[in-house]
Amino acid sequence: MPFYPSYRRLSLSYRAVIAALLLGSSCAQADFAIPGFELVHAVPVGSDLQTPDLRAPGEVWRELFDGARQRIDIEQFYVADHAGSVMDKVLESLTAAGQRGVKIRFLLEEKGLKLSDPQTLERLRAIPNLTLRVLPYAKLTGSGIIHAKFLVVDGRQAFIGSQNFDWRSLEHIHETGLRIDEPTVVRQTQAIFDQDWLAQAAITEGKPVPVPRPVDSTLPNGNYLIASPQRYNPPGVVDSQTELPRLLAQAKSEVRVQLLDYAPLSYGPDKTRPYYAVIDNALRSAAARGVSIKLMVSDWNTGMPEVAYLKSLALVPNVQVRIVTLPMAAQGFIPYARVIHSKTMDIDDQVAWVGTSNWLGGYLDNSRNLEVVMHNGSMAKRIGQLHEQLWDGPYAKPIDINRDYPEPHPGKP
């Protein structure tokens, strides 16, 4: 953007205005934003998928870290770097922030430690002014994990999305997120981090975890944050498990959903899978009203018993289910990569959903997850276009109810 050298430091709201003024110009910024929210997207390198109007998460994260002045707060499931990767550069920016005196708090899920790369953990612990804490989220809810992926910078900007703090998420996985400077959403995101940071300290010290004071809230509208689990949401943050069925109940013509996996099942003791009907009932109810449901999931979702429920849903009138298989990377098989991991929804080209939850039991009820709902036609249409690009492309195939799908093994070639 040669004519606007300070463009990146402008608020997203102001940038959206400038982008509108420059629409059609060769100088237009290569990003997509509405006031307060920039859509950020990653497609696997070497695939046929292209989103030139959307910035990649690695670029956005580095920009946020490079611009940090006082504080960076990061909450993630696990961490994994790889030499020479985009994540390598992200960690360089995070290290530089710590070296110039920025205070960094990094909160990880305890169950994510075994998924994390040990060298990446060591690299984080070596960053000046960085404090790393580990929270066993199941001690709060009886099960569940920190599955959220978000960060807050200086209490003024935030990032929420499907991207794990993993080099593969920045280069070899289909991911969607939001850079945010809408004040209320940023403030609430900060409050969630602070709640979880304090919970970790309380558990470590053997003290009761403070429970936020519930407040009566009106039905949300506009653009807003929702989160789970409800019991540990700060005042004013709407419950995801309540809000998702409410939004689906308002759908009039079409709902387009993209997920890593979907099933009306939860995770119980001794490897049991209790029935979890909240989302499934809402989708079937919408379809019964004549709403077109287009559900797209990854090929990691084809194991039993999940695929049986996908087939059942696909038999419902007005419901279509497609499974996405992405091509292998040019360098060969990469474990736990080359998959769609975005968690998005477009309702009637009017309401957009971008979040961190898969649609199974355990995510919206017992785990820490964040979602952003935007009643904005422009954002909803762009989310819908991302869905359409995959849905109509060569990687998505309608589920075959007569096929015995092979058990997925994403960690093995």
C-alpha cells in the first residue's frame, strides 16, 4: 500500500472505510474487513484454493506482535513449530516483543502438552518477559479442554479463529479467523483470558476457582462474542450452546456450515459416546421448515460412529453433506495436516459465524471455546463464498450413504 505507509496501524473500522473508497483501484488493500473485524484465512499451499483478498494468519499475527507495546495474552490448545516455517517467523516476532519489554502471558491446555513440540515449549519459555502457564481445564468442568485459539494485544486488538499455534495451521490446513478491534468484543475476549489465567492460579494453589457473577442479559444483536462453557463466561458474554440453536431457528432459506467434524455425540467416561442432540435437533428442525442445509466436513470425520450420524443427517430432506479431502503436500505426507479445520457458518447471507468449536458434544458445553457472530451481509456473503469455493470444487464429494468409509488415520500416511 505505497500511498498509505501507516495503513496497518489504523483501526479496522477506518480501514474498512478506506477499502471501500479504494474499491476497484490497483492500490486497494489485499484484505477483507468490516468495521471492527478483518477476515483472515489460510489455504494449504499447493492446493487449487485461492483467496487473494484475505490476509494470511501468519502475517497478521506477526503484525500484531510487532506492534505490541505493553502486553500480549495468548490462549491455545497446544504449540508446534517447524524450522523454516511461517510459525518460525511468528515466534521471532513474539521473541522480539518480549525483548523490547512487552509482558507476555501464554496459557496452554494441560492435555495439549503431549501434542506440543518440546523444542517449541523450550523456545517459548526462553522468551524474555514471557510467563507460560498450563491449565487442566477438566478440573473446572469435569471434562473438556482449552480448545479456544485466541490472543489479545494491549487490550486493544484481538484474534480469534480456528488456527492452532501450529506451523501446519499457517501453511497446510484450511483455517479461518478474525482480527478484531471492536472495543466490546476485545474487552470481553480479554476478560475471558483473565478469567482462565486466574483459574489456573487458583487450581495451582489449591483454592476454589472464582465463578463469574451471572447477569441478566438481553438477546444479542449486531456483532458480538459468544463463548463456552457458560458457567465460566464473564458477565455479558453470551453462551454458545444457547446461541447456536437460536440462530439456526431464525434461518429462513439457507445455512452453510464448514467444520473439521460433526456428530451428535459427546465424550463420556471409559470411551463412551453419550448422545448430544442440541445442534442436530436444531439443524433437523431448520430443514423441516424448508431451510437448505449445506454441511461440509473433513475426511477425518469418516470414522465410526460419527459417519453413521452424518449419513443419517444426509437422508433428511433439504440437507446435503459433503466430505472434503485435500491433496497431499508436494513434499509428501505431513501428519495431522492437509485438512479443513475452519469452523464457519453463513445464515441466509446475512449472519456470519467464525469460531473455534467443532460441532460435537464437549465443545459448546464443557470446553473453553470462543465464537464471533456478525449480523453483517458483506461478511456473511464472504464466508459463504469460502464455503462455496470448496463445496463446488474438486475436493468436496457428497457423502455416500452406501459406502463403508475407511477409518481415518491423520497421523499416518
